[in-house]
Amino acid sequence: MSDRLSFHVQRDSFLHRLNPLTKLTLAFALVVVAFVLPFYWTPIFVLFAVIVPLSVSGKIFREFSWAALRLILPAVGFLFVMQALFQPIGEQVVFKFYFLDATTESVAYAFRNAARIFVMISAFTLFLLSTHPSELMSDLTRRGLPSQFSYVVISTLQIIPQMQAKANAIIAAQRSRGLDTESSFLKRAGALGPLVGPLVFGSLVEVEERAIAIEARGFTSKRAKTSLYEIADSKFESVLRWSLVALVVLSIGLNLWHS
Amino acid sequence: MNIEIKSLHFAYPDGTEALKGISLTIASGEQIAIVGQNGAGKTTLARHLNGLLKPSGGTVFVGDWETTQHPVAKLAARVGYVFQNPDEQLFSRDVLTEVSFGPRNLGYAKEKVDALAQRALALTELSEKTEVNPYDLSPTWRKMVALASIIAMDTPIVVFDEPTTGQDAANVARIARVVAELKREGKTVIAITHDIDFCAENFERVVALSRGQILLDGATRDVLGQEAVLAQTYVEPPQLTRLGKRLGLKETVVNQEELLQALKK
Amino acid sequence: MAFVNVRNLTYAYPLTKQPALQDINLQIEEGEFVALIGANGAGKSTLCYALAGFVPHFFKGELQGEVEADGKLSSQSTLSEWTLNVGLTFQNPFNQISGAKYTVFEEIAFGLENIGVPREEIKVRVEEALALTDIRELARRSPYSLSGGQQQRVALTSILVMRPKLLVLDEPTSQMDPVGAKEVFSAVRKLAQEGMTVVMAEHKTEWIARFADRVVALKEGRILMQGAPREVLTSDLLFENGFGVSRYTSAAREARRRGLWTKKSLPVSLDEAAEGFGAIR
């Protein structure tokens, strides 16, 4: 079973100490800017002038670059190739693949889109790497988000390891009864009933018992909730957030004015 | 069919070393209980017997099969494994179908599947309940259905993971009867258990694990008599063994009959 | 005036005819440690749910009679008011993990956050609770990475940290190793001495005899017998009804049948058994 339930990497850094809402606002602002600022190199600028330096100052450059190269780049690369080949614009052919042509224009177009998507995913990767999910939720709850809502969000994030644990137990049990889950697709499709049945029943029981368990620990108590974590916030961060909002508004304005 | 474990090492993906060099030979027809504290490696060891886990080092042979060479679904013909929580395996609409699932997977003819299922149901006292949906049964009886569904596979080796956990006295007695019957049939029975009194009364050999290694291995009487060593793995000798010691009996007693006989002398 | 008063309680789960509890009358004093024994399906868990307010607030169905604790009626309180004073753990530890926390430490703090305990006090109380159940070394682990026995300790600790006046435990040690189980009994005994009222459903009669103040034996939803552990656990009534008792008691009963046991009462503990059997030698 995995001990690692979130992307979060514990480090002592400026980025980690920022208020979760500030980091969330920053991630959103970077994405909006990358998408709407009407300059071709904006996404690349955001990536190399903002996101990468932040990952270095956040002491998570190693984890960030691992995710960027191993997870984001292949997906975005695929998107780039597809768009370069299929986008029916431009005349100047730079590459031929059977009947598909990549033109200077389609390559430029695909590159910008790929760069935007890259920024989008890496901005949120940076956010997730440097922010503990519990801290984010505690902070949002403190700002008035209903606690039931944050419970749903957090417990949904945790569903994967839970379901994994349950599913592993069920698969182990059924394989031990001679169920073939390792060979042909057809056999595996036939194995679905014995695997899904206990999972569904187990989940029904679990939902009921989970409700009792959290209720027994005062979940619906009328008292104002507190948080184990002290979540820092400051005037400076508040100003920073509003500046980011202003930047977003400005970029959108510039985009509209430009077009 | 013998089980031969040679310097078995196992580490989980996160690096936790769960087994650190286990060597163990289990002869055909033996009744073995594996005891030890939470986290000692009991379940990890048991899961190597039917190939659910494959060694990081060393070998596990079940008969002439090395477990790494055969898929779990094939090993299931040799080693039956009763899991602790029945709700992780029951899925059929009625008890008979559930119990027939294992032998059907093993590819037996219909007549043989039926015969095996009926025998297993009789052994677990479920013959009256074949038509019932397993989920309409109490947890106690669901446990028995899980037992029956493995016994029906008629494997030469049966592994029980914590068979008596959360069971009342009547069901513990029922499970003990199943173990005794399997023994009579010449099957190898291996149980992981915290229930040391159950262990003393139903098993002839005990292996005590501690932190991934074998602490003690031998005849039940010899192992359960060693109070000081067992304490290292958070196990206390059975009630009657402790009583025998307190009374200053020369022989270690492990059950009621032995105690009363020893007192007569 | 008893701390807990259960009066004429009869209850059937929705869609069932056979009541799970019938005509239960039970008084429990403050600081008393009461053990519930009985076969699976005898009503132990349902009685635990009733004491903890989940019957009838969570499980609907047919309810007669009443449950009173600390001078308040459960039917007149909301569930969240009731659970402030009454803590509950039940059998499956996996399903008791909140699912909202990443470490055991956070998991145990969850209840205290919910009832608005200040941050610094949360930290102190969680540390204390971890020490009480001896799981300090698990504090940084994920609750999902633990074994069943360890999860059971976490579930227990998560309730203890809330300092309920009434603690209701449904088979809290079923997946623990023998010494771990005994330690839980001993820790609970200590809490009862400090004034916590405890109701625990369990099968481990040796530790019940040693640590509990009183035993309530349930059969088919009714109280068959209750009283001091020795009196109940050695009674013929319990024996005739097939209850599980310690090996000391059953061995002495068999010795008595064979004319070997001469003492008037049967033993429930190692000491008593050693004394009685010592006389035979």
C-alpha cells in the first residue's frame, strides 16, 4: 500500500509558506495570462521566467522537472504532433507524413497551443507540489467554504488509494479462488462480476459506516471548527492576490482590445 | 504435497522489509499455526504460499512448483486461501453458486463441482442455506460461506488468515471442527492467528514470527511453553499453559484434557 | 442517580420484524466499566449504537423506550449534541478512517477540529492520546498504510482524544495481537478509574474478568443476565446458553463434573484457577 496520497512534497521554502489561496490565485493567473495575452511567446515566457524559477526557489525543481518531463511533456508532445499535422492552414510544407502535411503555420500554431497547455498543467503541478491539500481546504473553509464541501473534495482526492486498497484485496481473494485475471482480455472481462460485486457492496457498507464514524467525531457539530494547521496570511499576500486579479483583468482587456 | 521455503526475503515497494530470511519446511498433512505481533510478517508470509506475493529473495516451492513460475490462478489448485474479511470475496446471488465458483474456475466437471460444493457446505454447516443470498446472512455465516468456498476447491493445502477474529464461541467451535475434518482428510492446514487458545487446541506445530524472522518453530507444546521468548512478539502462552506453569506441572500442557490428566498424576 | 439509564428499550431495524433489542433495562454508574458479551447477532452492536445515539438518529426503524445519559434523553438531543459526550468505535477499523486526513496525527485531530478546540490544545491532546494508546511511532504514517490492528488503535485513539464522558467500544481489540489487546483493556480500566464511563462489547473473557466492573450478557436481543464478572462468567445459566468463557472456568467446570474440583465457586482468573487447582494436587 502506498504511503503517498498526494503530490505534496514537504519542504521549507518561500513557496511552501505562501498562503494556499495565494498559490491557487497565482496558478489561475498564470494560466489566464498564458492563454489570453496576445503575444506569441507569452506561454514560453511564463514557463521559463516564472514557473521554473518558482520551482527552484520552492526547492522542488527536481520533483517538478520529473513531472514535467515524464508526465506533461509526452502528453503535450503528442498534442503538438497531432495539431501540426492535422491543422489545415498554411502553404509552406516543412514535413510530410503520408498524406498529412505540416506547414510553417500549423507548426507555429501547434507550438503555441502546446506551450499554453504545458503552462496550464505545470502551473497546477507546481501548486500541488507545494501545497498540502489539508491546508488548502482548511484555509478555504476558514474563508467560508462549507466544511461538508471541503470534506467531499478531500475525501474524493483520497478515494484513489482507498479504492486501490479495496480493489487489491478483492483481486487477491478472487485470484486465490482460481479466477484468471492475468491472461486474455476475454477472460478478464468475464472476471468483472466477481471483482465489481464485492467492491460495490463494500462501498455501500463503507459509506454508511464512514458516515457514522465521522459523525461520532463531531462532524456536524454546530461549533465553529478549528484547524490543526496555522495557515499564514498577510497584508502583503492579500495585496499580491488582488494584483494578480488585476493582471488577469488587464490581460483579458488587452486581448479584447487587440482583436 | 510439501511446502519448502528457503531463505525467503520480501520487501514492499516502499522499501519496508517485511520478511528477512525465512526458511521453513511444511510436510504434507501438517497443522501449523503462525503467531506473532501485529506487523510481524504473518500475512506477508502466508501470501507467498499461493503466489499472491513473489519473493524478493529466496524461493518458495509448493510441491514441485516454484511460485514465481506459476500464476496465482493455477496455484489455487494447490493452495486454498481463506481471507479474513468475507465481504472482500462474496459476489454471487446464492450460497451454492458462490461456493461452486472456485471448483468451476479450476475446470472440474459439473458433477465434481456439485459434489465438492455439497461436501464443503455440509462441513461448514451451511447445507440448509444453499439458496440464500450471502448478503442476507449474518457476518458469522458469511464467514462460513467464505470458508466453504475455499474448502470446495479441495486443495491439498488450506491457509486461513485470522479465522476466529470477531467470531463468537459457537462459531469458533464450528471453525475448529472444520480444521479437524481437514486434518482427518490428510490436508495441510496453515492458520495465521492471534487466538492463542484456539491455536493450542487445534494445531500440532507453531511458528512464531517476530519482525520478519522466525523466532520459534516446533511442536505446539514446545513453542507455547516458552513464555519469555514469546513475549518478544507480543504473544502470551495459552491460559491453560500459563495455569500449568503456575501449578508447577513438569510437562507443558496446552489443552484442558492434558491439564486434567496431569493433575491426576 | 445512574449516569446511563436505558429504560424498556425495544428496537427493530427498518424492514425487519424481529427486534434487535427487546426490553433492555440497564443502569450504569459514572466511572463504571461494563462489558457486553453474547453471540454474534445477540444485539451487542445494536445496543452500542443505541447508547451512542445512532439508534434512532441514524438508523431509523421502530423504537420504544428511552436512553438517558448524563441527565439527557437521546431522543430529545440532536446527534451532534449527543456525540459531544458519547464516543463510539465499531468493528471495522478501515471504515472508521475519516478519509479526509493524510497522517495518523491529523486523523486523530479531526474530531477536535470539528468541535472547535483551539490549535495549541489540539496538539497537546493528540500527543497525550498517542501516548496513552502507545502509537506515537505511527503519527506520521498514512492511516491507510497500517495493519488492521494498528488501524483499530487509531480508531480508538481518535475517540479517546475527544474525552467523551461515555465511551462505547464495539469489539475494539478484535484484530490486535494478544498483548496489544490486553493493553487496551488496561488503558480503558485506567480511564474508567479517572471517571470515564465505559461500555465495551468483547469476546475476550479473561480480560473482561480482570478489568471490567460488570458483565451484561445478551442473548437474542434480551439481557440474559448481568452482574459482577465472576458471578456472570461462572454461572450455569451462561454455560447452558453456550456463551464463551475463559479456559480457566471451563476447565474447572469439567474438573467439577469429574469430581476433582472441590471449591464452591469456579475461577475466572489465573490466580483463582491456580489456587483451586493447586488444592487438587
